[in-house]
Amino acid sequence: MGDVTAYRQRPFEDLLVVGGCDCGCFSLDFTPDGFGGARIIADALAVYPDGLTDLILWGRDGEVTWLEVVDYDPQAPRRFPQITDLRTWEEHGQARP
């Protein structure tokens, strides 16, 4: 999604979940107001035998702020993917919505 060099300064192991989305989705905030002023720094699909989930990583000022998990099927189980489940949109032959 562009240059992510600034976001690689802090190890992901240091991220602490401080909240979640108020809409009932399965997203995680790593900073208070994680969405405010943030931009997309990465976007990938989780491909499961029973469907797709979109994972969008948001950041602001060199800090990862929010992981948005978008299930396109409202009946899909709420889950976080394994690394082996992740694909780029292009690898899956999809156009980004």
C-alpha cells in the first residue's frame, strides 16, 4: 500500500490491544481512537475453505493503530487468520472493493 518503513520501527510484539470496534465487528484498536486520522498501510485477504475475510492494517504517525477485520458474510465465524491463510488481493484474483 506504499512505503511502510516508518511502521517497521516498533516490533508488532509490542502492540497492546486497548479496545475494539463499537459496531460489533472483530477489529482491534492498538491506540485510543485508532481510526481517527489513520491511513491504510496494508490490506490482505484471509482465504478460508468457507469464505474470505479482509484484514486492513491502519496507521498514523509511524504507529500501527488499528486492525480492521471485515467479514463479508455476516454468518462467518469470528476468527483471526494464520499467516498461511493470508493472500494479497492479486494472488487471489480479486479486485479490492
